[in-house]
Amino acid sequence: MSGKMYEYTEISENIWQIAEDEGVYCTLVKGSKLALLIDTGYGNRDLRTFVEDNISTPYMVINSHGHPDHIGGNHWFDTVYALREEWDVIQYFEKKNPKTYDLKDIEIGQKISLGDKNVIVVSLAGHTKGSVGLLIPEEKLLVAGDALNEGLWLFNYGSLSMNDLYETIKNTLKLDFTEYICGHSSEKYSKKKLISHIKNIEQIKIDDNTKRNTIGFETYSSKYEDSNGKSEIVFTIDKV
């Protein structure tokens, strides 16, 4: 669907994946008393006006993680929340454009009431050390930012090890949800798709055939596909 300045996909009646620039998505969760905006994209357009034109309640802005394509629009807002462990990642990628908003803390396990639904902050550490997901029990849905992308990057400042990622995905499979959405797609994925990431990590190979250059980093790309779905993990050698 289209709205002023932005295209968006309705995941459900009150959950929108908002298409930002270059294949990046922000998520708007609308409750009866409070709304959540998860991530702010590159920030090239007035996301604040779009959000406020499409809700009738107060709202919170949360960064799922600190990469520039998900925090670039923070400057449109007065206050943004993120896990404290991620603050230095946000600041690292903002160093050329110092923040003009208040950065406040959220905590793992924190429950945010939106009125007719609740959102629980869960750890998705791996892609970055302070990556979080927002679990919506009433929808059986996990909003995962970039932490569970089909193409998952494990390099650059703030990223953790392959073992950390493996443990995070195994723990995520224990959470009570059936589908999840990510920061670079408008599609809902089955929880079972995460098994393809598990299998990929278990069979990772490092050789000249998987070597590549990714945004200036010497990386390796491990691909795997089974009946659960596709997985590609791009990583630097120090993460193994």
C-alpha cells in the first residue's frame, strides 16, 4: 500500500513494514494506547511526519541495533530507545553526524503495554552485541531487525562470534512465536526458517571459493538451503 512519502506492507491490521531507501524496512506497531516504531532507516525523508499522520496515540521509537541504515532517521525524533550494550555501536556509526535526540535505555525482558497488545524485548545478540527483537505474543510474531535476516552479516564494529550467533538462534527457537519479520524484507517468515541458519553454521566452510569483499571487508559467504528455507551468513575470519 502507499501513504504520503512511504510505501508500506500490512503484516496485520496494525503492523506495517514501512519501505525506506535501498531495501530497508522500519516496523510500525499500532496499539490502542501506544504505538512502537522499530528502526528509523537512513533518515532521508521525514519519517516522523509519516508516523504521526498514521497513528492516534503516543509512540515510542526503538532501535533494533545500531547500524546506519536503521538509525539514520533517529534525528527526526526527540527520544529513541536502545539496549545500553548497543549505545556505543550507535555512537560509532553516528560519529560523522552527532545525535540530536535523547538516547534512553530498554532492557531484555522488558514488557511494553500498547493497550490491546504487549511487546516483550528479547535478546538477538550476534549481528551486533546489543541487537534486540520485539516479541508480540498476541500476534505470535517476532520483529527481528537484521538479527535473523536470510542474508545475515557477522562483521563490522560491534558484531559477535559465530558461536554467539548460534546460541542466540537456538534460544530464539525456544520463544513463543510462529512467524517473524526482518529489517530488509516485507515478507513474513516461518519460525522453522531459522533452522536453516542453524544447519548453515554447523557446516560452515572457509576456503577461496567462499571469499569475497563486502563493503571493504574481506569476508566469507556460507550458503545453505533445505526444506526450511535459505541461509547465507557473511562473516570475517575472526568471527569463527
